[in-house]
Amino acid sequence: MAEARLGVLISGRGSNLAALLLASRLMADCPYEIVPVAAHDPQAPGLAMAAAEGIATFGQSHQGLGRAAFDAIIEAELHRHGVTHVALAGYMRLLSPGFVARWAGRCFNIHPSLLPAHKGLHVHEAVLAAGETMSGCTVHLVTAELDGGPILGQARVAVLPGDTPESLAARILIAEHQLYPRVIANQFRSVSEPLPRLRALALALPEAAEKLSHGAPGFFVQGGKFFAYFSENHHGNGITALLVKASGVEEQAMLIEQDPELYFRPAYFGPAGWIGIRLDAATDWEMIGRWLERSWQASAPRRLLRLVTGQ
Ligand code: GRF
């Protein structure tokens, strides 16, 4: 059985959905399997295509429903099919904050520009108006910021003289169809590597976000501070590790003394009481999850802590 059960949300023709589905059948040992396809328009042509391919489909009009109520219906359908991950493929509705939070680190989107350039709608018009010579498409994780989540993969497509928004869109679509299945499959192929797993845990914490900090993926609480960094072969030290906040240098020293194979004093961060936890041996992910939560709590603004703990 595939590692990931992918639910796909569409709005219209569903050519990216077709690409994901057909690629999954062509790929040897494809790590994802498309389970249901849902649309907010029961007439969406992509639904008929998926049904003809033997995939469960669900068309639910959003009319008359609030955003959260509509998303709850879609989510119930995803759970009914045991969906583990969600792919948005031309899904033209904004998701409710609750949905985004519950699927954090497990919801992908494809956008027809080289993000962070040209977020939102009318992308190709904007690219041509800016006189750009290169465009393309981006697969990213979905976060609360529209088209703003961590980038997982990009494909570049040259702009031709005389391109119209339509001709450019059509060429970029060809790249989208190749990029999306590949990037999603790679997320699971690399499950034995720690970053995707760490990312899924870190981004599942309330209002957590990711950005590069001195070239390393760092996780921070929006409106607050960094609570974790992923460190790989830092200055050639050969170590893959998570850096989180201990309570101070005393705890740091105690941890290292207790288990020097697992814990170490990270360069630069060490004096501030951060602790390095190695991810290159057999990793206990439950322990990593607890450390992330603890470090998140030490970094979150009080407003958010109150919300989470209810105190
Ligand atoms: C694609 O260009 C996608 O990047 C954008 O909407 C379009 C959807 O096309 N978000 P399709 O429904 O997958 O054919």
C-alpha cells in the first residue's frame, strides 16, 4: 500500500489532478495514492474525469455555507477515506484557518509562478507586465499566508517574446504537470530523511511557520521567536540535528552528561541555552515532538499560550 493517501481538492478542469493520478500509475512504487477527489462545484469537469478513472469523487456546492462549515464537510469526507495528505490542484477557494492548522505540513499547493514572486491571481499578466524573461511554477506547503508556505520544489519556464498570458499559462501548465507528482512523491521517498518529518511536526504547532535562517530551515511562532532549527553538516561537522531551547546552560550540561550520543552543545546557540539533538541515529520521534512542543511554549507570545493552555 502507498505511504500516503492523498485527497485532492479541485475547482475546475483538473488537469493537475489528471497529472497526479496518471503519474502515480506510471511510477514504479509510487509512494502516494489518490483516494478521493473533492470539488466545491459538483459540475467540475475534473470530477467526471476522476470518476471515470475509478476514483471516489465528492462534489459539494459551497453556496449558502460559511467557510468553516463548508471545510468541515470536505474534511469529514477526507477522513472517511483515511486521507493522510491533501493536494490542492487549482482549488480556487480560500481554506478556513482551522483546516489549514489541522493539515499543517500535510497540505500541498501548486502555483503558476516562481514564488515568492507573483502570489495570488492574474499571475501571467503580472509576469508579462513586469517584463520578466523567466517564470515557472512552485509546489509549496499550505500555511495561513496565501501562496506563502515553505517551497518544496520549482520548475523554471522561459518567457518567449510575443507570449500572451494564455500562451505562457499553457506552457507553464506542462511544467506543472511534471513537477507536482514528482515533488509530492519525493516528500515520501525521503521520509527516512529527517527534515520532512521534522517539518510536519514543527508546522503542526499553533501558528508555527518556517523560514531560512543563515541558510538553515528555522521554525518560528508567528509574531514570536524561533523555537527550532534544522542543522545539517554545519561547517562540515557531519551532524544532522535539531536545535531547540533547553531551560538554560545547566539543563544543557545535564542532558549532555546523561546522553552524549544524543545531545550536544551547538555552536553559536550553545551559550544561549539551546541544545542540539542528533537526528542521524535511530530517532525517537515522540521525544522530538515533545521537545518541539516545549521549545514552542518557551517562544510563543503569551496571548497564544493562553489560547492553547486555556489559562
Ligand atoms: C493551474 O495553473 C494551477 O497552478 C492554478 O490553477 C490552475 C489549475 O488548473 N492554481 P487545473 O484545474 O489543474 O487544470
